[in-house]
Amino acid sequence: MKFSHPRADVFVPTGGDATAALARVTHLCVAAHQDDIEILAHAGICDCLDGAPAKAFGGVVVTNGAGSPRTGPYAHLTDEQMQDVRREEQRKAAQLGRYAIQLQLAHPSADVKRAGHPGVVADLRAIFAGCTPEVVYLHNPADKHDTHVAVLLRCLEAIRSLPAAQRPKRVLGAEVWRDLDWLLDADKVALDAGRHVELAGELMKVFDSQVTGGKRYDLAALGRRLAHATFHTSHATDKFKGITWAMDLTPLIADPKLDIAAYTLGYLDRLRDDVASRLKRFS
């Protein structure tokens, strides 16, 4: 299995053939950076742990992670050295989470941000064509991180280029940089991220270059999941111990002509109408 960038990394935690490992994947997450997978797709990791061996999780990191903030023991590292550190951290997470396969495509963010970049789209197309996942977890189109949105768009380009029969059954856009608790309840997809809580913390701590480097994702990601579970409904007890919110992006691959911006802004329009209606009712 080869990809377009020379620093791309293919890792099968249990050993064996990478093509066969990818073909086994039932839950696939394609994310921008190392540790994004563990933040947005913990529910999918849990589904596969609980459903093994019939279920198998696959992770894909699209960028090289070179531009991450760094302090303390990592402050002196060059961008190239940081790429090596983050690559190994992601491999450790894949081992700990028992992923079937972990792919790191190592593309610079600038390339990912170029619409139709041949190397990026070709790599993603090959990955989506190499498995038949029940669900794909991507970044959501309302994320405030430019690279996250760019990765999402390249993923949609790749999926839309496949024959309809080869496209994933379900595609979800989950939260990382910008919570999705603002979505109307009818528009929310609740991902049960309250399982395997100890593992969740351990997975985040694997990314020591980020946690020690000044970003306590290990606390923030788990805290957000708990907050979502508690503040989801005001008149009922908590159904889940942790929730990651997502929006359903499946219509965007079912109909490749559907405008992505218009589809996303529809969620905002429904929120605006809901706020206006509530204020009007009690005025």
C-alpha cells in the first residue's frame, strides 16, 4: 500500500497485510491531525472494541502535524522532528485503541487546502475505495479550524468521485474545534462517547507533545462529553455518560450536486428560526 507523499506511514498494529486490514474496517475516521481521531470518533472506537471481531476501526490522519504549538521538552524541536514525534504518538494510540489500521498521509496543510489537490484526493479516494465502512467520521463543515474544514472538503471530493455503490453507507461530521451543541435537537446525532472512559483518557495522554506542550486535551475532550450528556435535556435523567455531537453528512454524498455551504447554513437557519420563535412566544 503506497501513497503519494514519501513520508506517508502505514501501520497495522497486529501486523499483517495492510490492504486486508483496510478491507476489514467497518468504522473509519479521517481527520486532519494526530489526536483528532481520538477526540471526534471515540464512539466509533468503542463500537469496534465492543463489537470485535465483527467490527474494526480504521484511522486516517491527512496532514503531517508539523505546525503544532510546543513548549517545555518539545520547545526546541524542529517541524520535521515534531512530525516524527506525532507520528509515533498516533501509532501508540492505534495500538492502545486496537485499530485495525492507522494511515498517516503526511500532507502539508497548504496542499490539503488546495481544492482538488491531485495527491491528496487520490490518496483519500484509494482509502475510501479500499473498504466498505458502515460509518465514516469526518470533521464537520461548521468547524472553525481551516485545516479541519479543508480535510472535510477533500474527503467529500474523494467520496463523491466514487461510484454510488462504493460510497460509505453513513457519513457523520463530528465536533473538535467548535462544539455542535448549538444544533437543534432534531438535527443532532448523539455519539455515545461515555464508554471506556479510562481508555479515553489514556488515548488522549498518548499525545504528550500536545498535553505537556500546553493543550490539556485529555481533560477538555472528556469534560465536553460529560457536559453534553448532562446539558442535553433539562427534564430527563442522562441517557449517556458522555456525548460527542455530530451532524449527518450522508445527504452530501448521496447527492454529489448538493451544495455543501447551503446544506451547512441550513442548520444555522433552523437555529435562527428556533431562537426567534421562542423569543416571540414569550414576548
